[in-house]
Amino acid sequence: MSDEPAPDIVISLEIDDPALADRLATLLGGVAGLRLAAPGEQTAAAIVARSRDPAGNGEFELTPRELDVLALLAEGASNKMIAQRLGISVHTAKFHVGSLLDKLDATGRTDAVAHAARRGVINL
Amino acid sequence: MSDEPAPDIVISLEIDDPALADRLATLLGGVAGLRLAAPGEQTAAAIVARSRDPAGNGEFELTPRELDVLALLAEGASNKMIAQRLGISVHTAKFHVGSLLDKLDATGRTDAVAHAARRGVINL
DNA sequence: GGCGAAACTGGCCGGATGGGCAGGGAGTGG
DNA sequence: CCACTCCCTGCCCATCCGGCCAGTTTCGCC
């Protein structure tokens, strides 16, 4: 591994918002092992805007707690794990999961994370 | 506003290639003013793969039948539904699901679809 | 022909899941 | 004060899930 040339990872910045793009360019410019791409250059990855669409997920009206549970659900956590991570009882975890299934119109926890991911409520 | 604490820019890492994702996570983890997103967290931007390796998902070597099961899994189908849709017995459906959990290194069906989606094996 | 991989089927069992019922406490706003 | 929502907890129960054991057939490859 010592012979690893460790070439810089080339990343292109594809952000519309000038302010955000500028901040990111400044931050990433000082990172060793990383380099911003010249125009037209082949890149390994790109940074794209993940702007919150105002009408995107606002319609779901998930409660803060439900968002917590949903995030853990997306990690494959069981009700028991959710309860431990959130410091609540398994009963309450099941309660929130049930509400999630209802609001997301899902048939099960797997369907719930699929729906949520599809609609951008969570990022896998 | 001048006393703005300059909140960290939250970025989600959405890279299929585990090696590249790991390198980026390491590099970006040490950048002040920047923070990688927790699962499900709202993010300002995302880092996505640019030039995808054509053999990107070839490493998983899922059998054709397993891909069938995986697709149904992503739709929240139960073992019984999978069996009906594929014209096989519930036992066989469970058999394929078990193989999927093993190959995808998942703890459950929900985790399996999350992993598969993250790595681009399936599109939600 | 032998051999491995893939696909398929069966039974069994502990634990997880989902849905139903009931309630209480905290906070907000009329 | 009362109504409302959110969050939390308890119990019961039918079903589902995941993992274990066992077996079969078909196919391609050496």
C-alpha cells in the first residue's frame, strides 16, 4: 500500500446556487487528496444540489419522531433496535412504525422505506 | 447575522463504489464547516458518482432468480406474494430471500433493499 | 461419468412484525 | 378550562420472518 500513488480524487462542482458553490469551493480547495475539476475534465464524482423542494415532502407532515423512526427503519433496524436507539419502549416504536405505515400508505416496513426513498423523504 | 455561527454544510454521500465512498468519507470527515449527513437527514447537496464503472454491480453476482426476488422485495412484497408472482412455493421464496440477505450482507429484507438501492443494483 | 451451482420443496421453531384495544402526560391554542 | 396533537406505554393475538434441518431435479463443465 506504500506504493499507492494516491492520486487526487477529482470532483466537479455542479451547484446552481452561487453562494453555496463558492462556500464548497473554498472548503474543498484546501483538502489534500481532493481536487476540483477543470472544466470538461473527467471526474470521479460530482456534487449536485439536493435542494429541498418546498412542495416535495411537505405534504406528508410526518412528525419529528416519525422521521427519527423512518431513518432507523431505512437502516434495517428492528423495533427493538429502534426502541433502544431512541430510548423508548418497543411498544412506542411499534406505535410510530404503525403511524408511518399509515401515512406512507405502505403494507410493511420495507414498503415504507421504499415509498419514502422514492418520494425523497429520506436519502438511502 | 454577522454573528452567524456558519452552520456546517450538510452533504450526503451517494456513491456506489465502496472504496471511493470510503475515501471521500475520510477526506470530508476532517473538513471544518462540512458535515456528512446522517441517514434520512435533509441535505444541501449530494455527492454522486460521475463516471460509473460498467462493471459496477457485477461484483455481486446475484442469480437471475435472485434479481427477480429482489425486485419484488423492493415493492414490499411478502414471501407469500413473491411465491405467487413467481409461481414458486413459499419455501423457495424464503430460500431466495435468505440467499439475498447473505449476499447483500443485510440483516433483514428492509436492509436488503436499502443496500441494493444504495449500490444501484435496483432503482426505487 | 462425476461434480458443483442453481433452483426448487418440505418441515420445524423462536422471534419479529403488524394491528387492534386501552390509557396517561406534556404542550399549544382557542 | 377545554380541546387538540404529539408522544409515550401497556396487553393480546394472528401472522410473518429468518434460520435451521433435510431432500430433489436440472444444467453446464471438467
